[in-house]
Amino acid sequence: MNEKAADMIPDENTHLLDELQKMLEKQKELVHQGGIIDSERLSAQASRLVGKIVQAGILELSEFKNRREHLQKLYQDLCLAITTECADIAEKLSQVRKGKKIIQIYRKNI
């Protein structure tokens, strides 16, 4: 057991994990709404929070095993949402480039 985590007030540990969970859920929601940039801004805050959680060793405590698994699932869902959104953006960008080429060819042939 990590001494820092043991020394922290249990409510403080729970609060940090709750905050991280809210951030991951919000990021996932933003990505689904097309707000990749807003999600990225929130990821900086989440990273700082993860640093605090890791430094304190909170997720190493057996009492938080279920929370750790839930947070891992949320993170995986967020990664999947980002990957899906990036693929969608890449497809749209490809369509725009094709349209631009068609217009350029059309202009040359007029």
C-alpha cells in the first residue's frame, strides 16, 4: 500500500476519482459532439489529475479495484471515440480533396 494514499482522507481519494471519471465522461461526450479541440483542452486537466492520483497511489489500493477497472473502461471508450471521430474527419477531408481536384480539372477544361 502506498503511504501517500493511506495518509489521504478516504473522501479525498474518492473525490479525485470522481473528478477523473467526470472528466473522461465529458471528454467522450465532447468527442461524440465533434468537439475534439475542447476534449483536448480537458485532457490537459485530466492529465494533471491522473498525475495526482498516480503519485498518491490511490488506484493501487484494493478498495478502489472496481473504480480502477471502470476508469480503464471509460478511457478505452474515449480512445475508441477519438479514433472513430478521426477516421470520420479523415474521410470528410478526403472527400473535400477529391471535390477540389474535380473542380480544378473542370476549370482547366472550360
